[in-house]
Amino acid sequence: MEIFDTLRNAKTELEFSDKVRIYLCGVTVYDDAHIGHARTIIVFDVLHRFLESQKIPVEFIQNFTDVDDKIIDRAKQEKISPLELAAKYTKNYFDDFDGLNVKRVTKYPKATEHIEDMQNLISNLVDKKYAYVTKNGVYFSVSKFTEYGKLSKKKTDDLVSGARVEIDEEKNNPIDFALWKFSESEPSWDSPWGKGRPGWHIECSAMSLKYLGENFEIHGGGRDLIFPHHENEIAQSESFKQNQFAKIWMHVGMITINGEKMSKSLGNVKSVSHVLENWGANIIRLFCLSGSYSKPIDYSEILLKENITKLRQIESCYYELRLADGIGDEVTVEKLVNDCKNEFNSALNNDLNTPLALAIYYKLIREVNSLSAEEKLIEASAKIILPEFERMSDILGIKILKVSDDEKNEINQMIKKRDEYRAEKNYDEADKIREQIAERNIIFVDHKNKTRWIKQEKIKAE
């Protein structure tokens, strides 16, 4: 498998020994997650699912930033403690992403649970003269790390105090960044340098090194984290370990809203809970995977509605395969299945090319639906196709409303009984059964000589 490495600015082979170790920068839990967070996490969820489908063990760490100035400020507004606020939005995170059918990762460490690990890392950097203490806190000395800027391709001479760089006259250099901030207000912790709390960047270095060790396979996040967050992580981690921090840096493009950046001031932030309620998990996943993961993608209702049509085709495919009962001339499907499987895997092995993988998935679906419409899909063929269709669906995280064999037989009996009532012109009883079937989100699809049924997901925005 090859993945585009931001550091090398080139596709790079994913090399590993016994497992693939992934660290993904998670959310700061001061507010609900939004569609931009969802895209990054869905992309990495597909990577996680694909690797495991190839029998490759994955150790996946995704942190929560639960101590931060934003959390403290929001807690004051809501008149609760910062820890209560963080706990509230952490719970909301799991509600949202379980709803998006995101597979749970190996561990979700919290910054507040790793203060000692951060302090040990900072102490080491101070001892090595990579960091220094001022009256305001402990800072990393950027000039001591000669490779600073290698990820973002920024030159230290060109960097000036500005966006996201705190102005502090005590600093040796305006671009030095905080490892520890002195503060008496809660939450704060005792340290060798004074009471306070950690800087933003140090937490990810401490947690990734603790759980994955040095030189792990993939470090990821949104493209907005390349600078300064990931640049600073590299500087402090490689100064600490004197070794390569992560082998591959994988970054996901931003989501814009009608061509504009999401921002609270514009009032265009789309929360995960909002899009889930209106569109459902499958539509959101299909949308987020429809473009190259490293490029920006624009959120629009037109694009989302296009994916409803695709979801209906996916649902039709599943039910045509599940309900196939013909015994006519067999259509050879082994080549179709093998070709689609190989092309789908090849697409994802090529820098997680989800648009191409989706195209192969839709190709299989079209073939199935075409065979069904011509009444050429027999049970034997369906049993060959179904496992590959379900494998692709699972890797993409598409969760169809399925039926058990018992439910399938029950619905078939209800339809048979309805047909009997209709033949007897007992339309009242026939209509009652139709209403019972409709309550199960089932619709009918007519073919030339038979009628099929499909269980469909309800889409509020449809």
C-alpha cells in the first residue's frame, strides 16, 4: 500500500513489521464535532477497516484534548467546571461517531490522564537545552531544532509572530511555542517549574510515544494541523528521542460550505448531530469518501441528494442478492466478482483512492441490478456475489438495513397472504397487510414477471 506522505511530498510505501500503528489527532472537546471532523475520522476509519480486511493488525490511537483555553472559556460561559464540560462533549463525540458507524479504535487517551508523561518529556527537553523556562511558562526553542519547518515547508526566517503564535516578550524567539503554561486557575497541576497546564502540542507527542513508541507507521489529522501542531510535534518529539517520530504523515483536506470555510462567525458550521439527523450515516459517508481525501471538498445539499440515489441502488442490490430465487440458466459471475475485488483493493492500496473504490463498488451494484431487472440473477450467482458486496460495504462503512432469514420469510408470507386477499377481492385485509409492511420501511419493486421488496432507510431530508 502507498500513502501520500506530507513530509516527503510523495506517495510512500507503507512499511511495517507485525502491525500498523496509527495516531490520529482527535477533537478538542469544548463543542460538538462538525462535518469537517467527520470527514477526517471517516477517511481514517476506512483505512482502519481496509487494513484489517487484509488481515493486517492495526493499533490505532486517537486522543481527546480535554484541557485547553477554549474548554476553560466555554466552561465559564456554561457555568460548569472544565472537566464537566469536557466529559459532556466527549460523550457527545461517541454518540455522534457511533451514529456514523465509525469503528472504535484501540484506545482514546485523554490529555488530563497523561500530565506526568508530558512533564517527563518537557523535563528531558529542558535538560537537553531544547526548552527553557520564563516567568510565563516553559517554551521550546525552535532555533535549536535545525529541521524546523520540514513538514510545512516553512522557513523559520519567514515565520513571524502572528496567527496562533502567542506574543510573549519573555520568549527568546517569537516563534518559540509553549510546552507548559503557568496558571493558578483550574484546571492546573503542580510541576517542577510551577503550577500550570500543558501546551497543546506536547500532549500528542507524549501520548503517541507512550502508546505507539518511536518511528510508528502513520500520524494523521486534518490539513489544518500541519502547521503549527504537527510541525511542533515533530520538533519536540525528535529532539526528545533523537530519532524519526512517524514514518508517514497523512493529512485530510478541509470541508467548505458552499465554497466558504466553516466558521462560527459565518454561522455555517454543520454539526455531526445535525447532518446525521437530516441525512443519516450512509449519505454522509458516501459524500465524505466521494473526493480525494487530501483535497478540499464542498458540502452542498445537491451533492448530498445525489448520494440518496446511490444509496437506493446499494439497498436494491443487497435485497436482489438476498431474495434471489431463480433457477434458470446460470450467468457466470466469478470473473465479475474477482475483477471487482482486485480493482477495489488496488484503488485503496493506491493512496486510499476512495472515489475509484466507490466507482468499482457502484459497478458491481449496477451489474447486479441489471441482471435482476432482466430476471437473470439466480440464487447460485447471488451467493457468489453477496460476500464480496458485503466486504466492500463493510470497508466503506456502509450499513444497510438488513433482514434475518426469519424476517425475510415472515415478510414473504405477509406478501403471499396479501396477494391471496387481493385475488379474493378482499381489499380491506390486503390494505391492512400493506400498511404493516410499509411500517417496516419496505417498498415494492416490480420486475417483468415478479415483484421484489426492499427495506429502505428513511432520509429526513429526502
